[in-house]
Amino acid sequence: MEANEWIVIAMFGSFILLLFTGIPVAYVLGGIGVVFAAVGYFADIYLDTFTGLDYTSLGLVVNRIYKIMDNWILVALPMFIFMGNMLDKSGIAEKLMSSMQALFGKVHGGLAITVMAIGIILAASTGIIGASVVLLTVMSLPSMMRQGYHLPLALGTVASAGTLGILLPPSIMLVIMADQLGLSVGDLFMGAIMPGLLLGTLYILYILVIGKMNPHKAPVPEDVEPVDWSLILQVFKDITPTVMLIFCVLGSIFTGVATPTEASGIGALGATLLAAYNKKLNLKVLKEVLLASYGTTAYIFMIFLGASCFALVLRELGGDELIESFLSGLPFGPYGIIAFILMIVFLLGFFLDWIEITLIALPLLAPVIASLGIELDGHGVVDNPSLVWFVMLVAMALQTSFLTPPVGFALFYLKGVCPEGVALKDIYRGVIPFIVIQLFALVCLVVWPQLVLWFPSVAYG
């Protein structure tokens, strides 16, 4: 092996080791980039190698940072984050919980189905995983425990429902993926609708099956009121404002009326108006939402900067070529290589957050997919349909990263607000079936790519 290849391997190894030190990931990424730029530079001087690195390489990072800060697409990130945080404060989830619980009250697992349905609605309007998991836990977990729900089922339902926002648009993950790969945000948003709804439907079907086969795990409360038209009308009244906001944001993108950046502004304003309509908006709430939005945005952009430095040095060392040649040389065939890549992404989700995987791994993997020669029908309206399909596969695989230990963030959000007596092992037991469902949904996307490409063709057609 050449010197460059050894340095690339050492670079990845150092990154993995430093993750376990507790140092913030942004600092790990940036620091390793600087250190290995120096390693390559001094290796050329003292070891008579040629890594292609010199002191001017790190100067390119400044240009990268400028391009990040000058990118109008990324302006959508803080706006969508603000929209999500404001909606969590607006009180719409509490209204939906009370009305929809009565609607599904006579069904075994009705409360769990209610939680999942609200999770889907929140996912399509907020996309803030931590806030959604905490909100659903606080609102629903004590009720499910009082009704005698099987504890792992209740915990798994809340955790999985709260993580749907990373996949369903307007997902901030899809915005970052589009930026990294030069894809249309609208294409990714439309491509994610069917996979996201598929995953939510599979979750609900699983709850219904458990309720049918093991009624004691999802009991029906004794004081359930009969469903009448007034209740249906109340549910419709409670759900309409949120659906209208989702329609305005996503509809304006899909129809071309607004860019994703402009639509994010519409969403932020709409969420603020909803909070005001529900009499939840005041200076204290506005301050909390702004501070939470600043914190999340700063966290993401710090990782952006660190990952830019890391990726630049890695590319200068030829790391992308090394990875491409390794994957392309696997004797598995195109779909076998894709399966291997998805397995790696799934395993990385045990240790890394989706942001690091998206910023580091995804740009390195995209050229491999282009070299496989997989041709998919984009119906003449989706640019680069094979890459859009692959991005959805990665997004579905990354969905598991929130539920898989030891770094499943949804698990820790959930544990942090659980009632006393709930052990971490109960949470692990609860999420396992939902992880299996996620992997099954991933297989469905591999087998039927039109689950990703059909909706964009209908919307644009």
C-alpha cells in the first residue's frame, strides 16, 4: 500500500477512537483534518513520499467555509428548525392527543395508534427529533402506563413515532443531503413522502397486530365514549391548521411557487401564527424557541465546518478514490454493493449521528453509485433518479441511528423524561421490533424503487 492509503486508514482510525473520548464531534473532525494535513506535509518532506498535501491545502478550508455561509439553500435549516420548535410550543399536539385518543379509544392499541398518528403529523411539520420524542413521551407515556400497556411496546411506540421527522419532509437531513450532492431539495422531499408514509403505516399495522394477538399488551380503557359526528368534527377542526401549514410549506415547493428557502420562511411564520392562535405565544416562549433554534443551528454548522476540513484533507490524500476502488472491486454485483454500503451505514448508526454520516460518508459513496450503472426511470422529471433513490435508501438506514444503542439519541431523550422505574433495558427491548420494521421498509425501497420515484413523477407530471 502507498503512503497515502496508510494515512487515510490512520485518519479514519483516529476519528473512530476519538469519538469515544467525549470530545465534541465538530472538534474531532476539524482537529483530525488539521493534524493529518500536517502528517501528509511532513511525510513528503522527511519520508520522500508524495501525498499531494502542503500548507496551502488548509487554506482551501477558508474557501469551503465561505461557500457554506454563502449557500442560500442552507438558510432553510435555521428556519425549519425555528418552525419545528415553535410548533412544539404551539399546543397543537395536546389538542390532537385529546381528540384522536377518543377517536381510536375502542381499538386495542388505540392510544399507541394515536401517538403514532400524531408522530406522523409532527414529522411533516416539525422534524425536530428531540422535541418530538420529549413531547410525545410527556403527553402519552404516563397515560399508556396507567391503561396497562406493555411497557416495552409503549416505549418503542413513543421513540419510533418521534423519529419519523428525520425522514418525512421538511426534514433538515434531506436539505443537507441535497446540498452535499447537488440534488434538488424538492426531488428529495417528494421522494421521501412515500417511504415515510410506508414506515408510519407499518408501525401502525404492527401495533394493530399486537393489539389483536395480545390484547393484554394494548388494553382498551373502560371509560371510552362512543364515537359520534361531533368527535369526528372536533378531530377535523384540530388537525386542519397543521395540515394547512404542511400544505403551504410543501405545496409551495412542489408547485414551484417558492424555493425551499422561501418555503421555510413561510413555515416559520405559519408556526408563529398557530402559536398565537392557540394563545401560546409570548415573549418567554419566543425567547425559548429562538435560543433552542440558535443552539441546534450552531451545533449543525459547527459539524459542517469540522466535516469540511476533514473531507478536504481526506480527498487531497486520495481517500475518495481508495473507497471507490474498494467498493467497486467487491465481487457482489451492483445490488450486492448497495446492500454492503447500507449495512455499513446501518452499523455506523450505532456510533455516529446522522449529521456526521451525511457530511462525511454520503459524498464519498455517491460516486460509487454512479459507477454501478444502475438505470432507473425518473419519468423524465427527476434529475439523476438513481442517486435520488440511493439517498432515500441511506435516509431510511439512518432512521435506525436514532434507535440503535449506544448512541441512539431518541433513547436518551426518552429516558430523560420517563417516569421513575423505567429502565434503559426496557427501552432497548421496546425499540427492537421497530428497528426490524425499519429494515423491512428499507428492503421494500430496494426491491421497489418506484416507491421513491413515483410521487415526484405524479407531482411534476
